[in-house]
Amino acid sequence: MKVRLIQAFLMSLLLSSLMSCWVTWLNLGFNDEFLELWLNAFIAAWPVAGIIAFFSGPEVHKISIKLANR
């Protein structure tokens, strides 16, 4: 359970930070407000990403094993 929590924490941190940065840049461009806008998007996205990663992680892992063994 400890590993699952750490993995969900790190995966959600990485994905939500990169994806919120990417989408903020695509939608608004890089301007003077970029950092503030990206940070707001990241703060909104990270908790949701953490919950999704925690609860879907085991099932995604099982599917990945099945696909890799084909």
C-alpha cells in the first residue's frame, strides 16, 4: 500500500504538472501571466490526477501485463 501511494503521488505530480503546463501553453501561449495561470491549472489538476492514479493504477497495471504478454 505504501508503494502504491508513493507511485500515485509521483505519477500524478509528474503528469499533472507536464500536462497542465502543455495545455496552458497551447491555449494561452507564453506570456507574462503564464506561470500564474499554469500554477492555477496544476493546483486544480493534481488532486484529481492523484485520485485517478491511485484507484486506476492496479487495473492499468493488470492490463499492461496482459498486453505485454501477448
